[in-house]
Amino acid sequence: MSATLPTGRIGAAIRGEFPIFETVTYLNSCSQGALSHTVRAAIEEWLGGWDANGAEWDFWVERNEAFRAAVAGLLHAEADDVAVTTSVSQGVSALVSALPLDGERNRIVISEYEFPTIGQIAHAQELRGAEVVHVRPDSDGGIPPERFAAAIDERTALVCCTTVSYRSGYRHDVAAIADAAHAAGALVLADSYQACGAVELDARALGADVVTGGTVKYLLGTAGLGFMWLRPGVYERLVPTQTGWFADEDIFAMSIADYSPHASARRFDSGTPPVPALYAGVAGLSIVGDAGVPAIETHVRGLVDRMLDGLEELGATVATPRDATRRGPLVCIHSTDVDALVAALAADSIVASSREDKLRVALHLYNVEEDVDRLLDALARHRALLA
Ligand SMILES: Cc1ncc(COP(=O)(O)O)c(C=O)c1O
């Protein structure tokens, strides 16, 4: 592996790891985390091993387990309760394939803030007899747990409440929503892609039965790799019908005569692991782990506070809540012409993104106060593009 970083590096102390900051102000970790020297070295290590040895099968399996263990560390969980997936979509599709949705308990309740893949997978289950119920936000953009409670009953099989929304930055009260769901006998899925790596998550304490995410964003890895934590005592009752040989109780049994899902959450793994993404994912997670998620969360909260103060001074309309318990690393700002605004910022060498009519600005461990100030200066110049 590449050289390990000194622990606790954050902000200016870690910036040199990420060459992108030599040329731009990068505020787009909600789309993709910045590439580090460490992750580049890990990918080169994978290429070097391929060159030198061809198939490094044992090492691939070891990387798969190293990633599983690293995710378990991130979530304060056990490795046996973590599935390694190739995407959130793959894991969640396997999850719902384990739910009998054609009987009395056939409803999937989803928040309006879910990522498209969650809504699309839920609606795909209509082909199997499911009904999908949407929980919409209040006029202030929040979705209080009572709104979920009103939508949940004994017909509910699954409740989906993303931890931090990709489209508003809103952070659900997952524990309170889970209480309502569990009282009705429903399972809870918290898609935590926009939180993991930037928000401290303790899988068991979060309250959901299933916590999923991936490595593209705040975990600083590449596309092609995700994870799904499942609550022990729950997953043993779930038998996915969408599966693959890496989910088998014995990968090397090579049997085509039966289906024997693994006793652990590995039953939600699928086929050949995404090897290059595993190298990158383990390396990305090591950067996050060395810095420490609680320290990252504190750092990010300070930057978000600074940004929200500046946006208030500018009179901008912010979709993300001011309340620090209801937000994470993502700030969404309404714009009159968001494409023009993203382009204007790009011309100022500031990389941000958009969803609907909103500018999305994401802060992470490598961002510093100057990044926020540079953005606020640019927004003041482009004030006409703010709603
Ligand atoms: C909240 C959330 N969930 C899921 C995804 C991606 O899902 P998948 O790994 O299936 O591509 C994203 C990516 O943007 C996301 O923001």
C-alpha cells in the first residue's frame, strides 16, 4: 500500500494530498470527492499487480474483506453485518428482492428527498404488487417524523428516509422515523451516501435497519463500490432473490445445484468484486479514518456555518435548514438561472453543481475558510443569479 498519512490531518494540513486545489476551488464532493495522491497510488498498485502477476485472486478477496472491515469501522459496526455492493442500486435492489410485497404488507413509504434510484427501485416493485407512498416536505422544506408516522401503518413493509438529501441538504431525523416504522412492524432504509465520511454515523444508533452508501463522494474513492449495513437479527430473516456467487455460503463450492445464501450480511454481496474500486475505496476510507469523522464533521459544520452567515448577508434563499441537527455537508441555494450560475462560478475556477433550481455546494475535510469566502465573493458578484 501507499504511505499512510499522519493522523488527524484536516483542512490546510491535508490539502496538498489533493492536486485539484492547485487550480480550482473544489466544492463538489456531493458529486465526487477529490482525487488524492493516496488513492492514485492505490489504483497504480492495482495496475502494477495486474502487470506483474495477472490475476491476484487471493489479494482481491483480501481487499474485499479489507473494505468490509473499513466500512464496519466507519459505522461502528461488525464486518459480518456489512455487504459489499457495486452501488447503492445493487444493494437496495437485492434488499427489496427479499421482501414479499404481494400480500397484506406491500407498501413502501419513501421521502420526497430520496435519490432517484430509491424511488425507481420502489416503483419497480409495483410490478410485484407493491404500493408506493410518498412523504412530502412541509412548506419550510422539512419533513418532520410525524409526516412519516401519518403515512406508515401495518401495510408498510419498508420506509426509506435518506440521511442527508442530495437535493436539499436536509437531514432526516432517522431515529424518530424508525421508531414510528418499527411500531408498525416495518423496516427502515437510510440511504446515507450524502452523509458517510462527513457525518459521524453509528449504524446501530442511527435507528434504521439498513444503512447504505458508496465511495464516490465523501469517502474519496471511485465509482463502482458501495456498502450496505444490515441490522443483526433482521438480515437473517431476509433471503434475497437477487443474488450472485459472492453471496453464497461458500464462494468456492462452485455449485450450480442450489442456492445457499451466506449466514452473514454477505448474502447481499453479488458477483466478482469491483477490484479497482476496492483498492481506491480502501485508500479513500483510510484518509477519512485517519482524519476521524467526528473531527471532519466539526470542521465541516464550521465551514457551513460561515457559508450560511455569508448567504444570509447576501439575502440568498437557502433550501438547507439553518438548524445544525437538520443538515450535513451540503448547502443548496436557490437560483434564478442555476446553469448560468454554475458556469459563472466555473469561469471563476469554482467547481459546484446543481439540482433543479438550486446551486449545490459541498464542504469536506480538505476545504478551508478561504474556499467559503471565495465562493461568497463570487456569489456577491453574481448576485443577480440568486433567487
Ligand atoms: C443519496 C444518494 N444515493 C445514491 C446515490 C448513487 O447510487 P448508486 O450507487 O446506485 O449509483 C447517490 C449519488 O449521487 C446519492 O447522492
